[in-house]
Amino acid sequence: MAKNRFKEKFMAGPIEKHDTAAWANTERTKEVSNVTMPSEMQVLDAKEYVDSNQK
């Protein structure tokens, strides 16, 4: 009996897309905690997105 290799073929690639993730557009990182800090433009875009999606 032949094995179905469909799942194995497509499991190799990552599912997530990290280009638009929160850590993709970092301006700097904090020294001690190594937390990423977004740029001011990214913060304003996020606020605009949240404000436009409120009921």
C-alpha cells in the first residue's frame, strides 16, 4: 500500500509569516531585558488600527 505523503510534503514550510509581526519593525532594544521597542510610527499605526476597529 502506498503512503500518502501529502502531509509530509507541506509540513516542511513554516505557517506563520513574520514579516508583519510585532518584532519585525523594531527601532531599538532595551539593554537589560532585551525587549524590543517599536518606532513611533509603528505605535501610531497600531493605535489607529485599534481605534478604527472599536465598536
